[in-house]
Amino acid sequence: MAGGKLSARQKMINMMYLVLTALLALNVSKEIIKAFNLIENSLDNSTRNIVQKNNAVLSALQKTASQDNQAAKVAVEKVNEAQKISEALIKKIGQIKTDLLTLSGDGKDPKTGRKSDEEGQLVKGGVNELAQGDNMEIHANYFVAEDNGKRGTELQKAINDTRKALLGVLESATNDTGLAKNPETVKFLLDKMKAIEAKTSLYAEDGTNSSGSKQTWVSMYLEHSPLAGVFAMLSKIENDCRSLEAEVAQALAESVNAADYKFDSLIPVVSSPMSAVLTGQTYEANILLAAYNSKAQMRVLVNGNPIDVVAGVGKYKVTPQSPGSSKYKVGIEVPTPGGGSKLYETEAEYSVFAPQAAISADKMNVFYVGLPNELSVSVGGVDPKNVMVRVSGGGASLASGPGGKYLVRIAAYSQPTCQIQVAAKLPDGRVVPMGNKTFRIKTVPRPTFQAGTVVFRGSSVSRTALSAQNSARAVLDGFVFEDVSFKIVGYRFICVGRRTNGPQKKEVGGSSLAPIKGFLSKLGPGDFVQFDNIRAVGPDGKTIILDNASGNLQ
């Protein structure tokens, strides 16, 4: 969680956690608190899967040990020892969660620390949102202020002690002659211990902040996060603990096979250092059999396609380019005695999150009547095809496009506001509201008339400049909406001069200034010109009348 021994999985999770925390400053806390709850549930579900796989590895070892296999018997003892070590940390974290739930609820019952199912359950069968998920004080007092920060210090020490103790199980196994009967097995266990230590995420070390100042682990990851973020972090520690326990158990099971003992019961295992990645980041997974024979001539398949196998381990790599959840089917084909083969299958899943920040200008939430107002909507961790968007009020309609893009159209002004509502379809099939936002409705400002580049401001206009123009224009000066244009479809020209023999008028259809060139040739300084009954058509296809434009020629 800090320090120089971070795995790719840990770096990714740390970055996601820090990004979510930073987004709180952008006034999107409601959505971020929901995201923390989704992460907490995802980690809890991953931890339960790891426990199931750990039990399966232990069951296979116990079956082999029942056949009077001494190495397997020792391995069973060591796996049980590792389980007790991790259970102690899991129990401690469970008590911390209970304490914080009680403190954030009614102070008596931890159940009051979470919202009811109706409003707080984002994941079916998972834990509900916290009643005070955005609280910044409860856990700060619990870990830092009370008892001079004793609880935070104890948790940090427990995490590091658990890592050392779990790795120590492998080290002690090298000294047991019942398991490590030969130098090859001893070397295998020591190499495994070093490799596991290098990639484990079960670390709680002090570090430095962005300004280069030293900062304690408790302050960095617990004190200054919202309560929902703290619960997600505690679930992550549980997940890291069970993952390290799984690595230790797997190494012990493999060590039995390394000493030339054979298993007659095999299970497929997918071991990945990461369960969620950013788009563009490489997802890696080791696909292997528990208690496998590294010399076995096996084939590893992903979605029916063979992948590279190195020393009995299938190497699977993929680089996602879009957010969402991805499942893949794994098959391991192993030769059987006497010919033929047996296929073991399982499925795995990983989540892809796009690296993005939710940034919006609160005072610019405006839709314009008659224009195709572009709108982009996304929900972190949810595939765009599972995001549902609707608009209500103001006579607005919504058209969807690819990749979370939408167009909002308002035919005529009827109400001052409309509302965009967003919901997401979760993997369990439930549709959960993810938030809404109100937009103001405004009409496009009236454009002004220009004769080409000549602007009618004040009481005079250049005759030379006016005579050089070819087309009338309707100009939206300074309008922030891009690509909005009006077209002049007609006007009336009036002039009065010393050589015009009284007022002259000319009705013109279209925007051309050619029909009035003859009049302009007869005019001189001081003579009067005016454009009125100016008709223009906007992007909504409706015709409007512009203000008159007039002046005396210079």
C-alpha cells in the first residue's frame, strides 16, 4: 500500500483510490460514495472467491495426505497455520468495521451504520451504502485522535506482522524434513517465498506526499479519506491478506509435487495480481492447476484458443481498450495415464475502468431551444451500453449515439428547466439510479444584420465599404455555442438622397446585395440608407425578423 515493493495490482488500486478521493473536491461526492461502495462489494466478492479456492487447495492436499503421504500431511499443517494467521488479521479488521459502523450509526447497533436495502443496496447480496459514507471525522478520531493514534498504529503493525508471518510459514517449511526432503524442494520453497514477497500488496508503510513531505500510512490512506473510502480500503486489506494466504497455500501444494509426489485430484485456478485495470493498461493472469506437475505436457486454453505454457503455468495477457466487465473461459487439458486427456474448466472475470475525471461548470448547464445540444454521460465501472439516460420537462427530447454520446433537442420554449436522469444496469440485472442534473433552457439570442463586413453602429456608414459588399449576413456576435448560423432570406432597402428624387425602396429576396448596387451608385455623403423587414432563418428552420439597420453615408 506504500513503499518500494508495490505490485502492478497495488499501484493500480492505489491510483484508483487517490483519484476517487481527489474527485471529492469537484463536488461530485454522491457519485463517488456510490463508486466506493461498488469497489467495496467487488473486493468482498473477490475475497470470498479466494477463500473458496484456498479451501479447495486444502481439500486436495488433505485427500493426498489421507493416502499416507507424509509431505502432503506437513503441507496440510502449514496451510492450516497460514489460515490461522490470516484469520487473525481478518478478525481484527472485522472488529474495526463493526466499531466504525456503530460510531456512524446510533452508537449501539452496527446495522444502523448502513442504509436500508431500499436505498442503499447497489449490489444484490452485497453490503449496503454507509449511512455516513461522506463523513470525514469518525474514522479520523478512531484511528488518529483517540489514544494517541493507538488503533491506527496497531492496524499498520498487524498488517506488516501478518505479511511476515505468512511468508515465515514457507521459510519454516524448508526446515521440515517431512516436506523438504531434498535440496530441490528447499530451493523451490525459498524461490517461491522471494517471488511472493516481491509481488504481495500486503504492505502498510509510511511514505511521502506530493510535496515530498513524510506522511504516515494511517494519515495517507485512512485519516483524510471519506468513511466510504476507508471501508473500501479495509476490504482491500482483507483481499490482499487472503491473496497472500492463497499464494502461500499454492506454493505448499506445489512443493509436494516438486518432491515427486503425485495428486490424483486437480482443480483449475486463475491467479491474477489485479482484478480491475485502466484502459490501455495490460491485464495479466496466471492460469494453472493447483498441486500441478510442472513437467506435465498440458494445454491451456482461453476461450478455446491455446496460449503459451511455461513450466506448467499458462501465460495470458490482454490489453483492454474500453471500460466494462470482461469474462473469459479457461480450460486446462492434462494427459491421463494410458493415453487420452482430461479437460478441467473454469471462468474468470476482470473489470476495466476508464481513467477520467468528472469536471463540469455548474453555471454553464444550459440547453438552447432549436439547437442539437450535445451531451456526454458515463458511469465509472459500468459499460456505456448498460447506462440509461432520459430527459424530462421543458418539452425536451433525447437521441442516443455511440459511446455515451447524446443529443438533446427542444423545439419551442415552454419551461425554464429540464432534467437529465441517469441509471445503470448492474451485473445482477437491477437498475439503480446514479444521479440527475437540472439544465436551464434558453432561446438562442437574436442575431444582428451586417452588409457583408459592414456593421451598422452609430449614425454613419462608409459608402465605399458598403458598395464593396456582396451579401447580407445575420451574425451572432460572441455566442458560445459553436456551429450555429442564421441565413438572410430577404430584406427591404430604402434610401433617400440628393439624386434619388425622393425615397426609393427595393424588396429583395435572398441575401444578395447586387439588387441595390444601382441605388448606391447614385448616393453620396450625407444621404440616408436603411435595411428593414430583414428576414433570417435559424438552425431550427423558423424565420425571424431582425432589427433595422440604418445610417448616413460618409
